[in-house]
Amino acid sequence: MERRIDRQEPAVTRKSRDAKRFRDLVALHRQDMAEVGGRIGRSKGFCLTALDEGSAP
């Protein structure tokens, strides 16, 4: 996202606009991190998993 902002591209992607639930945003964040080669540490991974499981319908 920071790269998009640096390039003066829209900060909101089509994928984020299509997100219907919070868990969709968590999944989108994981995908974004994977695309840029970012590593999700243990603490952040734990928190994302807890958020994802807590947002089940």
C-alpha cells in the first residue's frame, strides 16, 4: 500500500472495496504481505489469526 501511495496511485484497491467482512481484510493484508515479500512475525500472525477467527459469521 505504501508503494502505491509513493507512486501516487489510489490507496484503495478494487480488492479492498470488495471486502464484505473484517476477515476479508485480514486475508487481503496477508496476501499483500506475501506479494511484497514481507514476513509476518509470530505476534502479528497470532493477532491476525485471532482477528480472523473472531470475525466468523
